[in-house]
Amino acid sequence: MAKTGLVYDERYLLHDPGPWHVERPDRLRAIQQRLATSGLLKELILLEPQPAPLEWIARLHDPDYITRFQRACQKGQRIFDTGDCGICPKSFEVACLAVGGVFAAADAIMAGRIDNAFCAVRPPGHHAERSRAMGFCFFNNVALGARYLQEQHGLERIAIIDWDVHHGNGTQHLFETDPTVFYLSLHQNPATCYPGTGRQKEIGRGPGQGFTLNIPMPPHSRDQDYLQALEGLALPALRNFKPDCLLISAGFDAHQSDPLAHMDLTEKGYRDMAGLLGDLARDHCAGRLITVLEGGYNLAVLGECVLEHIQVLRSL
Ligand SMILES: [Zn+2]
């Protein structure tokens, strides 16, 4: 049985994007509650995050952008950059803590304290571009985690698997010319879903060509469609890449009961996908696997999916 870490901090609840917003603090409360009532919580190693230092965030984000975001929060602005990015005075600090959460998981794995980890962080990150907040995201948590594993811990090749129903435009763009980070996304066909990027022909640029793999899925794809795509296309590409660590950008908004998109995944589909990626991490990455929460907006479903995902991590 694997030693599984959980990154969580009550300060993650302090990012308030507005009362109308679906990316709300209750998402993490639902996860915590489900983990507690199931009894799983006490089996996990709780990792306490520190805010990521700004010089680390500046490895992938424009320093002017970082300052602009900080000032917007200090000034009490309620929206930053794009209409769906609601903020409050605490948002900057919480966003730094979300990045720091992924760093804490990386540190614990590389120190051998844990085998794998789930980062229950918010705000999410995969839509965040170098100089622009979008899609509820401000700093790209998973991308910064990949860079941190490379620069702080000396890993060479990192694979990011993004199964959020929306394409992770930010993560793709940050690494599209980089052959050391493989970005692989399964998402709802961009012609029918936010943010509109992630077409099959987007495969990376220059030296990064061939290190981005987009697998757009038609609306109402089901468990077996996702599993087929994973087994037929994604896993062979990942095995070929031979990553040193696997990062999952885990949105649970492709679930059939999620309000934001049009996919028909169930808890079982998510569990089976985690199992396949867990096996891959065990075979190729010495078990190193960090899951970072992205979307998922049906609270009951989110709690259940995360519980089952962490059960899979524990079973590896
Ligand atoms: Zn999403």
C-alpha cells in the first residue's frame, strides 16, 4: 500500500471569487467532508503548504503580471483580467499557496516521505497563461510544479495528463516549445467547449513539436470512450516519453452530473483512469505521481470522485 500525501489548508477557502461563482470554497469543504466521513482522511499524510516564493512563480509567469495581480487584490478589485476571474483581497496570497501546495507534494515525494499525493488546492490553474488570468485560474499550479520538480529536484522529464473537461490552454502554451515536459489533454471538443483550444493538430512547436498531445472528445463521451483514448493513444505516447514523474491535472467536470460541460463520465471511469495512470507511474516513474485539483463543480460528485481517486493512489 502506497503512502499518500494530501495537500490541504483552510486558507484555500479564503479565495472568494464572488457569491455567483461556481469555483467556490465549498468545493474543498465537500472534499474534506467526504474524506473525513469515509475514514480515509486519517490514513493520509497531511502536507502543509507554504506560499510559493514569487521568484519561483516568475519562472513561468511574467513578473509584471504577478505584480498586476497582487495590486488588483490589494486595491479591492473584484474581477481580474477576464470576467470569470473573480477575486478578493486574499486571492493573491491564496493563489501563491496553491502553487506552494504542489511544491510541498513534490518535496515530500522527492524526500521519500510519501509515494504519491493529491493536492486539494484552489484556485485552479490550468487555464492561467504566462501573462493572463482566465477560466477561474491565476497561477498555473501544475505547470509550476513540473518546473519545480526539474529545477529544484533535478528530474528531467515530466508528463502532465490533463483530464479536466476543458482544455488546459495555459499549460499547453507554457510548455509548447519544451521537449522536457509532455502535455497530454483529454477534453471536450474545442469547437463545442471553453476555451476553444486543444485541437488535435496542436502538437507543440519547434523543439517541443511532438511533446503536446491533444485528444478532443465528442460531447457525451462515456467511460469506455475515455478509457479507449487513454489506452490506445495516451498511454503509448507516455510510455514512449519515459517520464520521471507524472502530474495529473485533475478536473472532475467531465462527470455526467457536472453542470459546466456535456460529458458522461462516471465515478468508475475516473477511478479506472487513475488506475491506468497509477500503473504507468509505478512502471516508469518509481511511483511518483502528483494529482492537482482543477475543475469539478457538482459538490457531491466532486467529493466522491476525489475519495475514489485517493483510494486508487493508496492502492498502488
Ligand atoms: Zn474544467
